[in-house]
Amino acid sequence: MEEDEHQDGKQSRLSEKISVEHRRVATPPDIPRGPSLLEPTSSDPLEEPQWRSPSKIGHTGSLDGDGSRQEKAAISGESEGSKAPDGGYGWVIVFAVFCIHVILDGIQFSFGMLLPRIVEEFHATQTAVSWVVSFLMGTTFFCGPVASFLSEKYGHRIVAIGGAIIAFVGAVAGSFSTQVWHLAISYGFLMGVGFGGIYLPAIVSVATWFDKRRALAMGIAVCGSGIGIFALSNLIPIFMEEYGLHGTLLLEGAIVFNALIFSALLRPLPTRKAVKADKSDRRSSVELENLDSKHAIARKEAEAAAARAAESKVSHKV
């Protein structure tokens, strides 16, 4: 009887020791690691936890080796995606700006082909008619600072589209003019404001998309001026014979309308801030995956070591 009680007491002590070992296994050891998204910012249990944002994660939780170098480059903003691509969609920008120069400079510098007919039909002097082209070219370049300010605030494409609409309205309104001052306000001033809204955003768009090839891209875009002058100087006399002065001005309005299409192609370059945010999100997700895998491996190793220790103790005492 005493032997049975002694055996029962021995078994109860062994079961207590095994339960203690299992409790130790259930609590994984502390693993040194950096801050992550899973850590609350406050240690007060009564306060609602404020979880860390991806932008507040430091370098301690980054990957080792090449991964850490990539993550540091993403944080510092030195990523390849934030630089001017020197190609790609940039060549579409060059083509659009080339066509814009064909239209704008072609119409401006071929106005002399209209001057004799305007003097004849409006019974005005050449000096009075020359004010029309003076308003047109002067307003175009005078609006440069305003176009620059609006481009910084709303973007190059929005400003260029707005300028194309204003220029189209001015050209169409000029076709209904009956006096020189009507033509000076509509064809000269109004269309000049529109041209000023197109010209500067178009030039700056090419510069933002190119770095090493900027000179080549700007040269290709600007050479549209010569082609436009040559083409429209030969087309306007044909239009004058077929459709007259007012019909030619209306056709010029149709040509200006095409600047609206090319202005819509002036897509902005992706900003450095957007690229950095994307890199930060990817870095955070990679960091969490690596930390979870490390915790899982450490937990399994701890459980296996504790189980082996418990079995060895039990077998030794038995």
C-alpha cells in the first residue's frame, strides 16, 4: 500500500514538471528585432494603441545584404523611377510639342499672307492691320509668367488644354470680324492669350521628361516651327482663293483646334514623392514577411528544444 502511494506521488510530481515545461514552451523567448507595423506606439494597456505608420519604420527592421541597400535607397529617394526616363512616353511628348509648334508658329508667322486681303476688305491701313499681329505675338510671350504660375499650380496639361480652348474661340470669333479692331481683340489678343497658355507648358514638358537627351528632344520639338511656317505660308493663298478671307480665318480656327488634342498628350512625369511612397509600402510588406518568418522559425526551435529538455528530464528521473 505504501509503495502504491509512493508511486502515485512520484507520478504526480512528474506531471507537474511536464506541465511547467509546456507552459515555458507556450511563451516564446524574446527575439531582438526592429520596430514594425505590429508594435503599438504606447505601452499603457488602458490607452488605445496607435500603430506605427510605414513612414516611421527605421533602418533596424530592414533586410540584410542587398535588400538593406535597396531599402535605404528607397528611403533616401535615390531610385531610378524618380529620374527623367530620357525616352519612353517622353517621345510622345516630343511629337505633341512638335505639332504644337507647327500650329502656333505657322499661324503667327504666316499672318503676312493675310495682310493685303484684310487691308482690301476692311478698308484699313497696313499700320492699323499690323496691330493685329502685334497683339498676337506680344500677348503670346507676355503671358509666359502667368502660364508658368498656373502650370506649377494645376499642371502643364490642364493649362495647355485651357489655352487651346481660348485660342480656338479667338480664331473662330475672328472669322466673324467686320472691322480691324474686332480682329485685333479676337484674333490678336484672345488668341494670343491662348497661345501663351500653350507655348510655355509645352516647352517645359519636354524638359521634364528628358535629362541626358534633353538637347536632342528640344531640338526636334522646336523644329516644328520651321515646318509650320513653310506649310501654312503655302496653304493660306490656296485657302484665300477657295474660301475667301473669312473662310480662311475659320479654317485657321479648325487648325488651332488640333492643338487641344496635342495638349491632352502632355502627361505629367511621375513625381518623386509617389515613387518613394510606393517603395516604402513594398519595403514594409517585405519587412513584415521576413519578421513573421523569423518569429515562426524561432518559435518552432524553442518548442522543439523545450520538448527535448522535458523528455530528457522525465526519462532521466524515471
